[in-house]
Amino acid sequence: MKTNIIPLVLVTIIFAGQALAQELVPVPLLKESSPRSGLPNFFNKASTKGAELKVAYLGGSITAQPGWRPKSLAFFQRTFPSAKFSEINAAIGGTGSDLGVFRLQQDVLEKKPDLLFVEFAVNDGGAAPEQITRCMEGIVRQTWKTLPECDICFVYTITEALSPEMLAGKYQRSASTMEKVADHYGIPTIHFGLEVIRLAKEGRLLWKAPLPKTEEEKKKLGDKVAFAPDSVHPHVETGHEMYLQAIVRSWPGIQGASKNPKGHVLPKPMMESNYENAKLIPIQNAELSKGFLAVDTNRDDFGKRWANRLPTLHKAAKPGEVITFKFKGTRCSIYDIIGPDCGQVIVTLDDKPARVVPRFDSYCTYHRLATLVIGTDLPDTVHSVRIEIHPDQPDKAKILSQRDQKMDKPERFEGRAFYPGAILLVGELVK
């Protein structure tokens, strides 16, 4: 497959309407695969007869789909039939590296993977490069501190909204930032989107279209490919198969670069403020008022849904119920669940003015995992936090109308519930 190779681009610098200078500025090459130091420990172990390997997939909803994740695991099993492969599915829809770095230890590293795929290029699409670097570097450094022999591979997915940069021969901003982290640590990367972009340039890609079901529909589609039903989440049969083939094409090069299996040694960090010390702390380590009760994640049907992500989930629903704690550090969030019966909370950090934060948004026709940000880029001193359930509900009908959604059953949307499960902290709790 041909790729766009653009080593130099002519840039004209404009100031006050005048062209002041012209210079040649290097642009990173857009490549499907950059093997770098490869995956030496993975290939060494996979080639050992009878070996058992765990492959972890940390990402968002595209990885959560039954697509490239199980397809790649099956490919590894076919490629190394004498070994046995199993997966660690650590994908959560709608989340990026800013949550992934905090849940890495619980959801991935405690299960001791041999290979970790990290997929956040889409959900990090709107994040600042500095924030992406902190999180992705934190993921790398946490992994190799805990499991030095675990190899890592970054993979980049694509959506129609993020395609213009690739159509111009560049990485999308999030992937470009992640490439710098990969360069620093010698981590191989695979961009799943180059074949997608090639078809788009040829006018053969339908970003948003149903799969043809009848022979007549297939004939009408011709040589065009229906990529996804929503321009984001690929069809398993088409878009995800293209993602798999990017791995298949990249694998020989990555294997060829995989030499000298040994534990990874961490170099100096790119950013001293990276999130290698990110922690997920069970919520009961905070001071909870009496109305906060533990949700039974073993027997309660609602609790069972979240047992593998928030085993210490709590719930309160009465106005005035309070959580308080102190910490020394630079970033703090609450890992919680939002949904139809949720309300809003009053958040107070130190002596700053209190702010009201809804735990309900335009997607809250169902329950899902979320984060309540308390503070970021804080001075590394002791901070106090107070979170109180607000007596008023947010205007749920108005919020849902932002996406043309309505309350199907008004009784489902009654309530002021708050479901905290953990504190996400760069720092330490202070008693």
C-alpha cells in the first residue's frame, strides 16, 4: 500500500498582512507502522512452546467493540499456534488516556499482561498535547515500573471528524503527540487509518453507511466500502477488518525489530509532571456521611454491572450528604457513575468559590462511567475537598434536548443520586 510521504512543506509566515519569510519546515512522515524497538519479550515468549500470554487492550469504545481486539487475538493465536493467548479487555467507551492512566494499575497491571495495546487517539482528539503527553508517558512509566518485561504498542484509530489532517498527509494531533512519546521510549506504533484514508481519497469510502444486506444493496454499493454506521465505530465486517489488516501488515517489521528480550529500563521522563504516580483510591478512604452506602457488587444487579471497574461503588441520594478528604498533589478527580437518576453536586476545593457540577448530561438515558474533575495543575501542596449533594435537580429535559433526546419514562429520571467509586489522584491522601 502506498502511503503519503511528505518530508518537507513550504511555509509562509504572515504578519500584519505581509509575507516576512519563507522557510522549509520538516513534517513527520505519516507511516502505517513505526517498529522502533519492537516487542522483543512478546515475540520471545510467543515462540516458546506451551507458553501462556496475556494481551491487554486499554482504550475506548472502538476497542470495546467485538472488532480489532478479538480479531487481533485470534491472529496471534494463528501465528503462534504452540502458545496460548488470552485477553485483558480494559476498554471503556467514551474515555481517554486521562482516565486510562489512573485505572491502569487496577484494570491492567494487576492481571500481569505480556503485551499492552493502548488506543486513545480518537478519545484524546480534543485534548491538549501537554495533557496527552502526561497521560501517555504516565501509562508507559507505570507499566515498566510494575512489569518491566511487558511490551507496549500504541495504536491509532480514526474517525471522519479527525480525517482532514490525515487527508493532508499528517498525523491527527493526538497521534502526532503520542508519536513523540513512542519515540522517546522506543515503543512501536501502528496507525489503523492509512488504508481507510486511501479509500477515502479514491472516493471509495462511505464514512457513515449501513452494511449492505441484499444482493441488490451490494450491487448498488459497487466497489465502495461502508466503513461505519456512525463515522466513528467501524463495522466489524469492514472497518475493523481494515484495522486488523494494518496489524497483519505491520507485524513482520515489528518482529524484525524485536531483539534482545529483557526488562525495559526507564530513561529520564519527557515531562517531570507526567502521571506515572497516578492512583485510583477506593472512595471509602474519604470521609463519607452516613447516607453513603456501599453498593453490593456481588449480589445487586446494578452493582454487578460495575464490579470489574468500581468494586467499591457507593451511593447517596439525599441533599446534604457529604464527602470530604484532603490530599497533597497536583490533580484530583472522582471516578463515578452518571445516569438518569443522578443529580448535581456542590464541589468546594480549598478556599475557592463552590461550584455546582451536574452528574447528568445529554447522554444520560443510561448509566455509564464518568469522572468528576476536582482540580488539575494544582500546586503540589495540601488541598481540602468537599462534595455535597445539591438539593435541586438539573433541568434534565433541557439537557437531553441538546441531542434531541426525551425522558421515555419520567420516573426513571427522578432522583439526585451520586455514585462515587474512587478518588483519582496524582499525589497522596492526607489524614
